[in-house]
Amino acid sequence: MTLMKSLLLGSAAGIVGIASAQAADLPTRKGAPAAEYVRICSISVNGTPVVGWTLPGSDTCFKLSGYITGQIGGGNIKDGQLLAYGPGASIPLSNGGAIAVPTGMQVTTPTRGLEAAGSTGRPDFGWNTRLNFGFDAVSNTAYGPLTAHAEMQFENSNGFGNDVANPLGGSAAYLNLAYVTWAGITAGKAPSFYSFTGGGAAWYNFFSPDQQGFNQPDLLAYTASFGGGFSATIAAQSPGSNGASGGGTDENGVSGNQYDGLGRGFDYQYNGQSIPDFVANLKVVQGWGSAQISGVGHYVDVTGFNGLEQRVEGWGVDAGVSFNLPTFGAGDKFLVTGTYTQNAAWYSGFPDAMFGELGAVSGNGQQMAIADTYENPSGNSFATPDMWTVSAEFDHHFSPQFVASIEGSYGQVRWQNTDFSSVVSNSNSWLAGVVAHWFPLGNSSLDFEFETLYMNSQTQTPNGFIAGAPGSGFNSTFQGRGDGFESRFEVTRNW
């Protein structure tokens, strides 16, 4: 019995040993690796968190943002005048004949503010729809966040106040922003470091050089931070056209739709970019608010209609301060900003004000003479423009759902070195408006906005203006006062 037990136990042990040996020779099957998922991330850039997601295998935080705005607008409900006919133009008369406009003269035609010569009349009502797609890619490095930001905008407009270059409206798509920031460096199409603020609280602008929310230049900049909220920036930026999202300085103030106050184009040749515009600023941001002072150098290089050349360094200074007013309401603020320029018209804030119609709001009245320089028709000298503006804005939060703003501006244009032939002259202008927002969901995801702006401009009769075409029986007048308003209602979904 004992022998039998020993044999059985020995056989079992042998079988187990053989099985173990065979199992050791079999391939090992490992467990499935853990699945990688998209993770939520948050990286702070200049004190503001960028909250997004990180893809598997990446340390970059991605974020999508944007908005859709649908708006209706109106204004221009009175007869005005358009700068439709300049020197050499043929003006049709009611008797079927025509007259030619002599040099130094502008003839205006009373109408309901024509959009352009030959059009059928400017509308009193219009529509705008905008789609904005924003994208951020942020990652941490030893020298701070590495950031890329881009925005594409798509517009569809028709009628009054449309934002498409075609006066009759239509659709447009363009790159609004695209830039990289790292270790104090900013490169790409980015908000200018010259402007203290953008165009104000309204959709259309007050007298501030709006290169922050619109008309952003291409630039290369370096910002040094000193602690305590203080920083300084130096930048080189593009002086000319920035594509569909803004005219920049409008090629030193020269283009087919830039007038000298009498419908006459500035008759000289833009010689191209010789050097970029150079910007420097000093800025502070603290709990009480923010302040900035900045300057720009802008080179003007043109050749006149008779070959006379103008090469001069234009310049401008801008300063602003914004105060947080928590005693009035959370988020309340008051800001004031002003700028002074010489031979640097874009940086004055005038070209982008209201509709960008240079004082002839809704086609009413003559345009102000806004340009970087002007060759007197006598042909032996250039006139020099000095321009200054000051603007203010107050924002009050009555509740998380309701916010209202009031804003106003005043500015002057002064031309030096004009002569008897000049058809540019001095102007002054002011603007005022109110803006109201209702956020029915208690946050900014849904915004109902209403605004009304009014602008009034007064322009002196130029030395070279000729009243009437001799022998034609057709009398022209200089309508030095131009004014108009716009009202707008929009619904915006932000994300």
C-alpha cells in the first residue's frame, strides 16, 4: 500500500513537472496596454488661463473659440451729398448736355447719400452676418508659454453699413489674426502695440486707431516684463494695406477712394514700403486698471503728379488710462485715450471712425482731408497734416445680465504749408453714442446688443475751391458740414 501511494505521488509530480516545462516554452501573452484619452488642460498666458484639451502623445493644449453674429442696421435717413465728381469728370446735365469739372473744383450731387458714383442710391437699411473661428495651441516651456493664435472670419453683407468691400454687399473670407508668442516675442498678424484700446464699445469705432480688434498689422515685436505689471515693447509693423481685414495706412493715405475733401484723389504715386513702421510703448496693468504711452515712426515716400518727391518721417504718440470702478459695479470701468500725429494719418484714429467715411457720414457732406501728405496743385510744395483726437468710454454693469456703455470723441485736422491752390482744409469733428448689452443666460455665451452712434464734422472751404463751372449754369457748393448716425441691433453666440 505504501509502495502504491509512492508510485502515484511520483507519477503526479512528474506530470506536473512536464506540464510546467511545456508551459514555460509557450509564448507569453501580456495584458492590453492602458488606453490613452483626450485630457482637459489649462495653461495660463499673461494671467489668463487657456482651457482646452491635450491630444494623446502631445503636451500642447488646444482650444477652439469663435462667434456668430447676425445684425440689422440703419441710418442715413436724410438727403446728403456725395463727392462723386472730381477734376476732369464729365457731369451730365438735365438738358442732356454735360460739363467738365475744372482743376481745383469739386461738384457734388444731392442724393440720399450715394455709395459710389453711378450707383442707384445708398440704402437706409442693411444686414451683416459674421462667422469667426478662433484657434489656440499652447504649451509650457522653460521660457514661458509657447502660444499660437489664429482667427478666420467670414462675412456676408448687403445694404446699409455692410462690412464687405463691395458697396453692393456680398461675401468675403479673410485671415483676421495669426501670430506666435514666446519668451516675449510676438510674430505674425497681431494687435498693434501702438493702440491703447481698440475701436470702443460699439461695432463702429470712435476716434481711436483700432489696430486691436480690427485692422491688425503684420508685425515682429519683443516685450520685456519688469514685474509689478510693468512692461515695455518695441515692434516693427506693416504700414500699408493688411488685406480684407483692414486698410492699414491705406498706402500712405493714397488710393482711388481716398479724397482731398473735394472728391479729388491725392494725385501722387506711392513708392512702396521703404522701411516698416516702428512702434514702442510702456504699459502698466495693476488692480486699479491700466495705462499706456506709445509712439510710432511712419515713413512717407511718394512722388507727386509732376515728379516732385516727398520723403518725410511721420510720427505719432498715443496715451491712455483705464480705471476699474468696483464701487459702481463689478466689471465697471472708465477709460480715456488720445493721440497726436503728423504725416501719419492712420494713427490719428480718424480713418477708422464711424463707417470710416472721413466725416462724410452716410454720404452727407464733404469728406475731411485725411492723408499722410498732399501736394498742392501749384506743383511746388507738399502740405503737412497735424491731427489729434481724444476719446472716452464708460461701462456700467447694472447686473450680470445687463451692461450699458456711453462713449464720445473729439478731434481736429490742421493742414500746414497750404497755398492758394490747395483743396485741402482744416476740420473738426465729434462723435457720441450709447451701447447696451443683454446677456439672458447670465454669461457672454448669448449677447443681444443695441447701439446708436452720431458723428458731426465741420470742414473749412479750401483756398482752391472754385464755386461753379463758368458759363455752364451749373453751380457747385461746398457743403462743409457733414453729419449722420447709425443704429444697429445684433444677436451673437460666443463659444
